[in-house]
Amino acid sequence: MKITGQLVDIHNREIFPAEIIIEGDKIISITRVEKADSTFILPGFIDAHIHIESSMLIPSEFARLAVLHGTVATVSDPHEIANVMGVEGVEYMIANGNKVPFWFNFGAPSCVPATGFETAGAQLDSIAVEKLLQRDDIKYLTEMMNWPGVLFYDEEVKKKIAAAHKLNKPVDGHAPGLTGEQALKYISAGISTDHECFTYEEAKFKAEHGMKILIREGSAAKNFEALIPLLKEYPDKIMFCSDDKHPNDLVVSHINELVSRAVKKGFDLFDVLRAACLNAHTHYNLNHGLLCEGDSADFILVNDLKDFNVHQTFIHGKLVAENNSLGSCLHEPKVSAREDTRRGLNCKSLIESVEEKIINNFNCTEKNPKDFKLKSNGAKSIRVIEALEGQLITNEIIGDAKTDNGFIVSNLERDILKLTVLNRYNNSPAAIAFIKNFGLKRGAIASCVGHDSHNIICVGVDDESICRAVNLIIKSKGGLSATDGVTDKILQLPVAGIMTNADAYEVAENYSSIDAFAKQLGTKLNAPYMTLSFMALLVIPDLKLSDKGLFSGKKFEFVSVGC
């Protein structure tokens, strides 16, 4: 096969007309020519840190959408399914990913369970982690969220990090807000990256002291605008990632959007492409091609170097996606590629769906409204989780306790709603707290995607609605649900209770439908389900809720609702 066009040589920082000869899955030769097509040829994009599970798609279905936008590889942390299914879950992700032409680079989860303050479905000790790291298809030790364990020399944490270093595999970091002496101690343990920086000052401090900074722009957490200035100062230390990407957003764009935004802001083209293509490849010692002779034939064709609308994507020398309408389907929010094709456009993934089995770990039974009542015990004030648009961090605020017959209830006038987390692995009492900024006026929304342990998390205006939304998930053994008290909606997630093996385009459409329904209930959040999932993420400060109770990420201990 012969490809001609304007080759974008990231290594030598030049663009020239070229002819590329491909035999099988390899690039045999790259030759400069006098004239070539105006299409630009460049290496495919890498998502430098993502939890595939957060797309709610199994890896093979995720790939079908990602290749539309020129993504050929991911650095994938299977932490979510590992917290549900253990090593079996990690092996499931690897096996399924191997069924399609895409470079999934999985790591060994470092924190399963993420903390001792929640109930997870599995545990990976240092022995299990080292066995995973010994595999050639495991590229790194995933984000070390237990930063207190690093700072205070927890033995299990030390053993996991030591195993990675012994095997010459990098260790990913996760230390939101950590700076100064604590950050230096964390870095000195041999932790090499952080994707959790949410201010320029924090990221700059960590980059100055040797860390690679991953600029994250996902469905809920969006740090691109705050951190992109670092690219001029540290072009060799910046990578692009999404961390968590919901399926309807993945239909619209992926890393290509960050590339386009950075170039339009005036950043150097080659520095931008290093962040999107090269730096992650080097840091994680990845195997896919970077447009060099002898490389695997993994590359993309784009119509210009401004919008980066992807014309074709090649992996292993095979055409896996094409878009002859030059981006039409990439700019139609909430419209799937399948729908665009029906409308006469030509934007399609050429990766076929594959058959995949179901694995799960879900053992709780249906509940009653009384299970979600919280006695006031005389409390006049309560701690309230303040959710923030576009952020994983939350604030702790103090609000007046609204009571009814001795029970604390939602206060719709002040947008302080009841939040609950319910153990999915066995029958236990529900944990109850309160949250601000979800904005629901009626009903409830719930999810079994509740980082990190994936218990059932629900926010609602009253106990009846909360119970109804929770039971929809219990009946399906995983999913997203919404109810207004009359109409119920459920997006079933039968794979580990957090993913589905259904068609990616259909999942994106169904997710858009339930997302729209949640917004009809009153929420103004851009991604209410993604935001909801992070309200159980204890390792991100400040105030969160696990199935065991209200938790302060700053103090790293449980706190009371009443105060």
C-alpha cells in the first residue's frame, strides 16, 4: 500500500511531501518527493491516562469510537473494574482489547481498594500487583492515589512501587493539591506523573521538580484552560488525557479536540503534537508506530493543521476509520456516527463489534424508602458537599438542617439535596449525606458507576424517588437510572455493573437520552452522571460520601453529617 501527502515529522520538527510504502502492518519506507497530496500525515493520538470503564463501553467498543478522532492508543488504568472484579477484571479488559486493532496499554492497579474507608469488591495486594507488573502487556503501575501511604511509608505501598521500579516500569501519580514538602516527598518516592493538578501553580511546582504533567479534559473534570500555558515552559513534560470520557462525548471528539484548541491558542504545532503523540510513547515505552521506517503502520490523515478533522485512521496498516465529509460527524453533539451515515454523510468506524461475555459482582437486594431516612438527633446545622462544575474536587459548606418529623430532608429552596451511597456487594445500611449544586426539582438520579468502589450512588429530592432510582439499578445489577416518580429510565450496565457490551453508538444514544431526562428534572450540571460518580471518590478532597459514611479528604477520616 502507498500513501502520499504532507508528512508531519514530529522528531525533526518539519513538514515535507512524502510517499509512504506499507507492507503488512509495517512501514517499509518513507521517501521525500517533489509533490504530494495536500492531506497531512501524522502519528495517531494517544490518550495518556484514561479509565476505559468510564466510557461505559468495553474496550473493543471504545475503540470503535476513539478511532474516528484519530486516537490509536491509550494508556489505560483498569482500576475501576479491578475494584469490582480484581485480577479477573484486568484480564477481561486485556483480552477484550486484544480482539480489535487498537493499542490499549494497560497498567497494574495500585490501589484496590482505593482506601480502607469504603467497601470494594476485590483486593490486590503487593504480591498480586507484582505478578501483573511482570507481564509484558502491563506497561506501568497505575495512579498511586494513596498519597498518605506514600508519605508515611506504608509497607504495601512501598512494595508496589518497588516492584515497578525493579521491572523498569513507570509509576503514575495522583496527588490533587499536594505541593511543597509533601509533594517533594511524594515525587522522591519515584512517582513520575500527575493528572490531578487543577491550578497552574500546582502543576508548575510539580513539573519543576521532575514530574510529567498530564493535562486533563474529560466529561466532568476540565483542566485544559488552567494548565495549557505549561506547554511553552515544559514541552517535554506535558501529555494530553481525558481520564474519564462518557460515550456521547466520545462520539463528538477525543484528543483531537485538545490538539486543535492548543494550536488555535498559538502554541507551537510540534510542541502540541509532542503532547498528543510522542511524550506518552516515550514515557511509557509504548510499542505503536510514530511514522518511522520499520514502525507499525499507525497514523492518521487530517485535512488541515488547525481543526484536525480526521480523514482516515490506520492501525497495524489497516484502515480502521474514515470520514470523507471531513469532520461533519465530529461537530454534531448528541448525534451518533451511525445517524450521520443515515443522513448521507460518510463518517464511520471500520472496527466491527465483537462478541463478549458478561462478568459481574453484584449482591444487594431491593430497598424500601424508609432505608434512606436520616434522624436529625437534634442537629441544627449539617455538613454539605458542594459539587463544582468541571471539577472532581468539592468543598465542605455548612447549611441549616431542614427537618420533617425528626428526620433531615432535602431543602429544594436552597438546592441542598439528599445523597446516598449503598453497598452493592452485600446488604448494609445506606450512608446518607447532603449535596449542593445538583439542582434537581423533582425525582432522583442514580448510578452504579461510583468511583472508586462502584457502589450505588444516588441524589434525589425525596426518599421515595431515591428508593425508586436505586431499585432500578439493583434489578439490573448495574447501570444509570433516573425517575420523576412516574417515568423511569435505565441504562443497563451488565459488565461488572459499570460497562455494557452493547453497540457503542446505541450506548451513546441511550446515554444522551437519560442525560437529557436528568436535565429535565432540573439539574444544570453539564455531565450530571459523571459528576455524581465522583461524589464517592474519597481520594479527591474535600468532602465525599462512601458506603460507610461522610468522609473528609483533607483530614482523611470520617466526619459527622450533623455539626
